[in-house]
Amino acid sequence: TDPVAAGEGRAAISLDELAAHKNEEDCWMAIEGKVYDVSAYLPKHPTPAAVLLPWCGREATEGMRTKGYGRDHSPVAWGMLEDYLVGALARE
Ligand code: HEM
């Protein structure tokens, strides 16, 4: 297992810490148990950043799985997440 992917070497991230990163300049998302800093990706996303903003600072698996209209992201999109990994979401 990749130690970074497993969230080792960094304390697990709490929902409170996650919630501190909830704007366009500083946007973290928790997706399926891992936390990603997608700030640098927001300007590259195919939609305006406003589509992603409601998911910043929170559990965003639903956003990633539905794109807001019931359709999952492609495997390519899911793979891109790895570039933005920060650590594991704490199990509370
Ligand atoms: C969690 C909140 C997010 C929402 C609500 C969202 C929504 C959308 C929407 C509406 C589209 C365009 C319509 C479509 O392709 O069907 C799209 C496309 C796309 N998004 Fe997102 N997105 C989110 C997060 C992300 C993240 C974090 C990434 C990558 C790091 C990403 C990567 C992509 C890519 C690559 C596409 C092109 C189509 C595809 O590959 O599925 N998105 N997204």
C-alpha cells in the first residue's frame, strides 16, 4: 500500500479541519475516505468553479459520484484525484 494513499505520515484529517478549507482559493474535499486539496484544479475543471464550490470543505463523495445530476465521473477524472491527495479522513 502506498503510505501516502493510506494516510500515513500525516494525522488523519477531522471534519473540523476539513471545514476550514471551503472556498475557491482553498478547497479541500473528502471523497471516499480520503481528503483532496483540489484548489489548483478548480480553474481547470470543465465547468465554472461555482459548480464545485458547494462541496468544498465537506464530504463530497456524492458530488463526485453524481456531478450534481446523477452521473458519475469518468475513470480518468477519478484518477486525477490522486494528484491532489492530502491524507485520510478521520473516522469519527
Ligand atoms: C465534487 C464536486 C464536483 C462536481 C459537482 C462536478 C461536476 C461536474 C460536471 C457538472 C461536469 C460536466 C458535465 C459532465 O461531464 O457530465 C464535470 C466534468 C468533469 N469533472 Fe467534475 N465535478 C466535481 C469534482 C471534480 C473533481 C474533484 C475532479 C478532478 C480532480 C473533476 C474532474 C472532472 C472531469 C475530468 C470532467 C470531464 C468529464 C469526466 O471525465 O467525467 N470533477 N464535473
